[in-house]
Amino acid sequence: MAAIGVDGPPMTSVRLTVQARDADAAAALRGTWLKAVSPLVRQKGDSSTQPVWQPQLQGDRLVLNLGKSQIDMLFAALSPSVEKFRQRSWREQTSNHLKQMAIAMHNYHDVHGTFPPVGSRSPEGKLLLSWRVLILPFIEQNSLYEQFHLNEPWDSPHNRQLIEKMPECYRCPASNLLPAEGLSTYNVPMGAETIFPSDRALSFREIKDGTSSTILAMEVDDKHAAIWTKPEGYPLDLARPAEGLGGHFEGGFLAAMADCSVRFLSEKVKPEILRAMFTAPRGPESLGPVARL
């Protein structure tokens, strides 16, 4: 059992009291503390032998008093570890988001016979709502899907009101964009040779390179984020296939493959390899129709 007492300004200090099972357990806990803290405070120029870093044994209790300078030093020493943990957590969340979207696209394919198009179209061929809106029923967001006027474009007076309701899975946790802005850094590659050409929807049989080596969706940087309801993919430049990708995690970017696996692709990957992963050469089969609502 532990208790923490805090003394406020002008002299901030923290008193930590830990109740151990007995005196021997308290002594063992003190040794563990000193072993853990010693390397940290040495890195920050202090000495772990100073009394301020040494908890006092009071029978079966361990008592530690830290002043403001020691608190600041401890936080500074722990910050790199905390940041590393946060980055790892954000990366795992991003991976889960992309996987969730990939599975939703597979489920969409099961129902409609193709992957979702970049955007739905009116009978006259006008783009209406994004692929993210189309897969809402497959990410347990059917109630939100039903709020859309499906026969109206994304920026109609009614549909614009739903932009701020962007599902959490469309937001990268490492992004600096505000959730209320409705901007998503998850997108699909749009281009004639990708799974998402701008004017049609593809099926599994048209992925000639294999699903495990073809990119289905990926993260882009904040600068290239898109309004989540707007019917557009990321316009891929095959001459510079890495442009605009990532920006949230050091060393590369995350991408969901067409087999629903998620991979972290290094920023050092050769352009020709990345270009091959974005393209899905098509055979003579007829392409699936664009979804019409």
C-alpha cells in the first residue's frame, strides 16, 4: 500500500510512503529503489548517494521526501522512457486502425463484390461520399452511417454537419490535427494502377501482384490529411511514391496490405519497390462498377 502527500507552492515537495509487509520487505524495497534510481540521477549530474534520494526506513514503512529540484530531475530522467512508450503505444493504435479499415474493406467486398470505390456517385456520375463513409457499417458505425443523406454530396448543408463526428479509428493518435477538424491522415492510394482508380472499383481477382504485397491503405502526413467524408484518395505520384507518406513515426510509415496485414515500411525502401507495392496490374477482366447510392 502506498500514499502520496504533496506540499504546494512556494516550496513544492512530494512525500511518498510505502507500507510493506514487514521490516525485511521494506528494506528489500529500499534496495530495489536505489538500484533503479541510481543510474537515472547519475545521468542528470546528481549523486544517488545523497540522502535526498535515499528512502528512510521506519519499521515496515518506506518514506521518501523529494523537493522540487529532485522532482524535476526525476521527470527529466524518465521523460525519454515515457516518450518512447507513448510512441510505441501510438504506433500500435495506428496499426490497429489500419487493420480495422482493411478488414472493413474485405467485408464490404463480401457484400458488394468489389472493394469500396474512392467515392460513391449519383446516377449522374457526381461524386458524393468517401470510401470512409461507405465502410462505416463494417466498423460498427451503422448509426452514424444512417445519419448521412446518401444521395447528397459530402459538403451538402446536412452532410457537412457530420464532419465533426469522425470516428476515432480514422484519426492517427500521433497527429497534431484536432479531432473536431474532421481531418484523417489515413487514406487509400488513388491512381490508375492502384487498387483505387479514381473512376471505378476493383475486386480481388484484379490484384495480380498478390494481396500480401499490395498496399490497400496507409498513413499520410498532417499536411496531406483529408476531410474524412470527402470522396478522394491520396493522389499517388508513382515517380515519387514516398512523397507525403508517414510523418508521425520515425523511420517510415505504416500501411495495410490487401491481405489485411499491417507493415511498417522503412523510409529507406527503394522507390521501385514501393512503386510495385502500390500498383496492382489489372488483367482483361471487366472492372467492378462504382457504387451508386
